[in-house]
Amino acid sequence: MEQYALAETLLEVKNISLKLGENQILKDVNVEIKNIIRPGYKMGQVVGFLGPSGIGKTKLFEILAGLLEPTTGTVYINTPPVAVKAGLVGVVQQNYPLFNHRTVGGNLDVAAKKITKNEAERKKKIADILKRFNLSDKANLYPAQLSGGQKQRVAIAQQLLCSENFLLLDEPFSGLDPLMVEEVGNMLSEIAHSNELITIIVVSHDIVSTASIADTLWIMGRDRDAKGNIIPGSKIKHTYNLIDKGLAWQKNIELKPEFLDFVKEIKGLFPSL
């Protein structure tokens, strides 16, 4: 098993509930992400967030991002803890919203201005991130001139420039061909391992692609009463430490029998969630 240690808390979801009208969407959601220290490596955290359609993943996603106020509870980030609010966490939506009238460099500059006021420092940060994302030659192009994969890279780079350590991705594998899915997975792993404190949360329906890059998996579901009836309000029902299972930090992990067995186990849970 890989050697690692858990350090300070990076994100804590504390007693989150959400009621919309008469509908209990979320109930008593409690979960925590700690900094993972792996000797000899620079590591971030990748959390895969799975659950059936309509279970409330999007609402919890919005609460984690500070875009939606919960009925009760608080989301804290960093140590010492700070209550999350819009702008502290980078959010990459499925459609990669970019300013079409601005170049790639211009889009990144708008994002960088939020936390980097010095122009020379901003230009250096933008040049560095363009290089890191293999986009240096695209700096003067407009979004309409980019492929879908390139737009996604720009959208992720944009969010890293204005939020630094936290990144929430909504269905990053949706609608991609198998080669692009692999490329996006590699990119997210690379980003996570570029900074000790980076925390990436991937909300997805794609169990295989998400589990293959994650070190932790959250599975959302609902409780049932003694008769098997659903109790309204979703929560994180299962948390899996993939490091302890020997299923993290490995290339081509999705080809290994033990990984395929694990995916089968997760799929088996879904009907009861």
C-alpha cells in the first residue's frame, strides 16, 4: 500500500441541508477533505463525486461553489477555516463559458485580475499557465477557433487563475470520445499533482473515468425506512479511500482486474441509492 499521511483540513461540509419549497433535497451532508502528504511527491487531492441522476449532486455542487445558500449548515475551506462564498472556488461548467469577443489571453487576463492586480505578475502567471496547458500558441486565438478540448483547458486555466487551490468540475467527461476522456483524465491528474494544496472535485456520471483519477470517492444517496421507503433528502452515503484500496495514483488503473471489480461494486450500489 502507498505511504501517505493526512494533514490539515482543506474543505469541510458541515450539517448541510437544503429544502426547496416542500421538497427536502439534501439532509445532514457531512464530509471532509484533508491534505494528502505523500513522501517524495507533490500531491493535490482529487475527489470523485458520483450518484444517480436527480439525487441532488448539482445542488450540492452549487453549495460547495458558494453559488447556492443551504437551508442549514456551512461549507468551510482552508485552515483556519473560511466559509465558502462565490469566487473562492473555481467552477468549470459543462459548456465552458468563455468571452467570445476576447482572445484566450484576454479571457485569462480577466480571470487573473480578480486576485493579481500587478500587470507584470499577471502576465507571468498567464504565460506560465498557458505553457503548462500546452496553449502557448493559442494565446491570440478566439474561443470560436478552438476545439472542445482546448476550450475546456482554457476554462480550467481560467478558474485556477482566479481561485488558485479549489476546482469544481461538472461532468468533464460528458460527450467526449474515448481518446479525449483519457486526455482530460491525464490533464486533471497533472493539475492535481502540480500543487500540494490543489483540491479538484469531479462531479460525474462516468464511474470508470472518475474513479481512475480519484484518490477519494463520494457516493450520494438517500436513507430508507424499515419498510424500504426512501426518506427525503440526499447525503454522502459512502466514502471510499482509493489509496488504501491500492487503486489510486496508477497509470492505466482502469485495466486492472481489482479496479474493474471495484467499479462493479459501485455500479451495484446505484439501485439502492
